[in-house]
Amino acid sequence: MNQTIKFKVRNSGLIRLKCFKDLPDGNLFIAESARQIPFDIKRVYFINTLANPKAIRGKHAHRKLEQVLICVSGSFVLHLDDGRHKQHIRLNDSACGIRVGPLLWHTMSSFSYDCVILVLASEWFDESDYIRDHDVFLQAAARGQRPRSSRTAR
Ligand code: T46
């Protein structure tokens, strides 16, 4: 992963984990709330066994949820869309994660056979936080991106 990614989408960014390099006896990576991770972690989950190379996951945005996605093994491509800008990032470095904040449509694809995605999340699972319709997402993103002055216009 390019550690100098220029983020065009909002509510995202590169997260560098703390690392103790101990090769050839392994590397130790650390993610702590309020240190490397910009929120309190309430939930951890991971995705593995991505045996279908054509698999596509995600295709939704969250209203409030904050997450950090870490590709701890293999690689995949993360597509981000904030309703105005889009970009895709290839994740293949377990030393870094990508912040996926609220109102960011995200899709994952092009998984390597050995891909494992570790996700740190700011909230417990809540289906009502999902926006799974892209048109509804675009409306919500447009409201979220409106300048403060026009939000209060009568
Ligand atoms: C993201 C990627 C990496 C739960 O019951 N609890 C959970 O914590 C989660 C994450 C999912 N589920 C249920 C809800 C669905 O019925 O598992 C099913 C599949 O979940 P989802 O559609 O969220 O799966 P992905 O892989 O498309 O997306 C998830 C995250 O939602 C997403 O934000 O970044 O993993």
C-alpha cells in the first residue's frame, strides 16, 4: 500500500499501526483506542476464506459508524465514494489501516486467495445504521456536504 496516499474522499485517511519488528521471529502490530485508532473500539470482526476471486463485499455506507479496515494478510481493493469524489486503494500492508468514516460508500473487491480483513468498529452491530441503497446514500451525502449556511437557509 502506498503510505503517501492522497485522500480525495472525506471521512477517510491512513492509519499507521504501532509496530515492533522482530524478524525473523515475527512482527507485532498494535492498534489502541485514542492512540492509533481515532475512536473507542466497541466491536472487532474479520473476514476470511475469500475463495471467490469475483466476490464483492460492502456496497453500503454507514450513517454514524467509524471503522478502520486492516488487510492483515493478502490484498484487496477498497473503493470509496463520498458522493462527490471516488477513489480506490489497494490494501496489501498489515502495518496500515484505512479509516472508513460515516457517509462513505465502500465496496471491497479483487481479493487475493489468502486475504484476511480485520475491522475495528466504533459501535456494536446495528442494521439501522446501514444505507444499502446508493440513491439514498447520495441524498444523505449531499445533505451532509451542504455548507452550514445553506443548511439553515429558509
Ligand atoms: C465493511 C466490511 C469490511 C452482523 O450480524 N454483525 C456484524 O458485526 C457484521 C459486520 C455483520 N453482521 C451480519 C449482517 C449481514 O446480515 O452479517 C451479514 C453480512 O454483513 P455485511 O453486509 O455488513 O458484510 P460486508 O462484508 O459486506 O460489510 C462489512 C461491514 O458492514 C462493512 O462496513 O467495511 O465488512
